[in-house]
Amino acid sequence: MSLNHIPKVDLNDYIHGDEAAKAAFVKKLGDSFSQIGFAIVKNHGVPQEHIDKAYDAFQRFFALPTEVKEKYEDKALAGQRGYTSKGREHAKGKTVGDLKEFYHVGQIVNDGDPIKAEYPDNIWVDEVPEVQEYGVKVYQSLEGSGRYLLRAIAEYLGLDVHYFDSNIFHGNSILRPIHYYGIENPHEVPDGAVRAAEHEDINLITLLIGASAEGLQVLNAEGEWVAAAPESDEIVINVGDMLQRLTNNRLRSTTHRVVNPPRESMHLPRYSMPFFLHPRSEMDLTCLEGCIDDAHPKAYSDMTAGEYLDERLREIGLKK
């Protein structure tokens, strides 16, 4: 497997394929997560109409006046729901805020599951009601696609195929439409500020719906930055720190970033829509026994997903 090329997989091979197609999918996805930490997925199951209408809704929201958008920012929620204003989030170990603003759509619990008490209510936009309609539709589609991807990973790891199912049911997942805003005068960019500084994701896996411009780069094992450039009907997926921790580094949470465009294009915005698939807070992230041996001693202390998330939110500046 080339470290300068992000492999592509077809989710239909796993959901609808015969045993040979499913086995090939499991191996290719697992090997990609093990060696690179990223993959590109086609036939991902999210209707293109819903993607287009969600992007349209969130672009209309980000175009609203600042004072209107700030009505939907509740800083007491540490960015869990609604709007997060420009420059508030920074990568772990950085002090300069990223050149972006974003919106969070969270889990919806309607069946009496007591975990609802852990989740704030979603914040919806009066001026753009489609934020709710299509935000929820895309969230639920990506959650379903992620369930299949994690079943394949469970098989790759030699676990029961449904190992992750109960852990991600009503999980603390987040859909994050992002606006990397344009800057008319490039000289106004703060020193060291980029659209998204190099970082690793916190969650189990991330599913990223195609961005409106290039810029996403992945750091391979040889220390080289590789462009992640899916087709318009594909999504990029990657391992998060929780899955790396659970698998004792067998699956790699790879450093990635969104670089600034050339100076002459700095005025042009970029939009993207990642879905951060999180488990329930009580999920045990203790390293799997099958991923520990003499050559790979246990690398992490025992911790729940909720404890780990709290720790990381403080590191990136969203929680005090």
C-alpha cells in the first residue's frame, strides 16, 4: 500500500456484496486504517440532494451578520451545540485560533434513553429553518454509514461484528459544518494562523463530506504531507484518537491539516462538513487484549470515552 496514495473503498461491497467482496472490503479498509489512518469511500449512502441542501442552508447561515449568528452561540456549552465564532478553537499545542467558524448538530434522543440527560438540546436557526431539516438528515445518514464502517473494522480486529453497535447507539456524535472564511487582505492574517492547524481527531472515526475547495492534507508515515482529494460523490474517513487508543496504536490516528490557499486566493471561502462519530460516554477505551503483545506493550491508561473527551476539549480551548 503506497503511503502517497489514500485507498478508495466501495461501501456497497460490504453492505450488499458477496462474502468475497465483504472480506476484501474489510481487509482493504483495515489495512488502510492501520498503515495510513485514512480512506476514501464511494457509495457512502448519503443522498446527494441532502448534502447539497445542507451545504446551501449552512452557507446561508454563515452569511448572516455576526450579531445574528452570535445569538446561536452558547459559550457555556463548550461548543457542543450551535454556533462557534471565529478563532475560538485552536489545535492541541497551539495558541493561535484557526481561521474558521462552525456549527454543531448533536445527537437526538427521542426514546427515553437516560443518556439524553448528558446531551444539550440542539440549537436551531430561526432565519434558516433548513439548518434543522437537512442537518438532521445528513447527521442520521452519516451515523448509519459509520455503523457499517465500524462493523467492518470490528471484523478486521477479530471482534464480534456488532462490537461497536451498542457503544455508538445514541453516541455523542457531532456534525460540524465549517466555514473557513475568506480574508480580503492577506496581510491581516495573524502570524501562524491557518485554516486548520495540524491535529488529530478525538473520536472513533470521522466521515468528511466533500469540501468546496482543496486544502486537506494528511501526514504519512514518512513525514510527507499528502493531499486528500476525493471526487465530489465520495467522502474521506479517518481514524480518531479514541479508536487508536482502543486498538493500542494498531489503527492510526493520523495528523492532518487544512492549509491556507495561495495568497491571491485567500479571499475565497472554503466549506466542509465533517461528522465526528463518538461513542457513548461510558464506553471503555481500555486497550483491547488482542492488540497487546510483547512487541506492542499497552501504551495507554484505562479511561472511558467521556473522560477522554473532557480532557481533549480542555486542550483545544473549547472547555475551561
